[in-house]
Amino acid sequence: MSGFRWEIIQEYAPLFAEGAWMTIKCTIICVILGVTWGLILGLGGTAQAPRNRGLNRLLHIFVQWPVKIYVSAFRGTPLFVQIMVVHFALIPLLINPRDGLLVSSGIMSVDFARMLRSEYGAFLSCVVAITLNAGAYVSEIFRAGIQSIDRGQMEAARSLGMSYGKTMRKIILPQAFRRMLPPLGNNAIAIVKDSSLASAIGLADLAYAARTVSGAYASYWEPYLTISIVYWVITFLLSLMVRHMEKRLGRSD
């Protein structure tokens, strides 16, 4: 390729490899935690007690409304801002070696808090921020998927004596998951790309590697084209995996 200096990429290949591995680790952890947190929020947003009006009203006030406010707040503010707030406000509030809540309460030792902040501070902030953000989007995916299942199935299961939790676990969620898989896959792909924002707080991911190389050589073409290709490969493989899961789950149709 004319003008492309391959020697730059070869010299910093280990840095790009470490950055790619960091991006993949963040993606895997954030997807797992984000889906789990989104499921909890989605179930909370759809929680009902139709046979008990009093309990249903309490669920509406103390569960559904807080979930709606949470989802609106995290969907209505930039992820970059959320990463900054988590890194410079929330994490220090919890694990500051001097007066962090987890340290002062005795849950975490001072030495462990100091080590955690110095060695894993950026990684922890990235995981927390993206998980909280992804949970808001995933909760809406779960809510829409659950509500897309015919209400008669819930009523039929309850009439057979099944509890609400067992009905959701055995009947509603398995059917809804097949419908939710494409948007969940899109959310995972978005997490791969959004993780690049954490380079602003010092996370040694792909974006951080490109910024380091471009600063060393005052050249932007080679490093940023390289990480663009790596990001594309990761998201392409992820989309293939999601498509394969869709085909497997669709065989019963």
C-alpha cells in the first residue's frame, strides 16, 4: 500500500496485540455483566402482581418507576461522560485508600484498595461504566421481548399452579430469548466499539495503542487504520457467532 509504513506496525505489534486482548476481555466481561444487569432491570420493569392490587401498586412505585428513571438517565447521557463520572467520582468514592466507603467500612483493606486503583483502576472503571450503560439498553430489549410473548401463556401457566418466577424462567424467557438475540448481538457489537472510549482514562486497549504509536511517530494513518481493521474483524466474528446461534435456535421453528 503506497505510503503505508509497515515497519511502524511491526515494531509496535506487541502493543497492538495487548490492546486487542484488553478490548476482547472488556467486551466479554461487559457483555456478561450487562446482560445479567439488563435482565434484572427488565424483569423489574415488567414486574406485576395482577391478583394483588396493593402489591402491584408498590411494585409500580418502588420498582418500575426507579427502573424507568435509571434507563432514561443512562440512555440520555453520553457514555463518555458516564465513564468519566465513574472513574473520577464513583470509584474513588468506593475504593479510595484513605476514605473510600468500602475501605472505611472494613469490607476492603487499604493495601488491596491501593493496589486495585493503581493496577486495575482504568479497567474497573471501564467495566463498571459500560456495564451500567449496557444494562439500560439491554433492559429495554428484555422488556420488549417479554411483552412480545402472548399474555395467554403466562395466564395458562399460572392457572396450572406455576409461580410467576418459574413461569418466566421455564416458559416466557426461553421463547423471548430467540427474539431478543439479534438486538443483544447488536448491543455486544456496540460494546466492542464503545470500549475505545475508555482509552481516555488510560485503559491500554486498541485505541490507546493507536494513540501511543501516533504520538511516537507523528503519523496517524498506520495505527488508526490498523485498529480499524482489528475492530472490524472482532465485530465481524461476533456477528457470525450471533448468526450461528440464531440458526441453531431457529431449527425448532
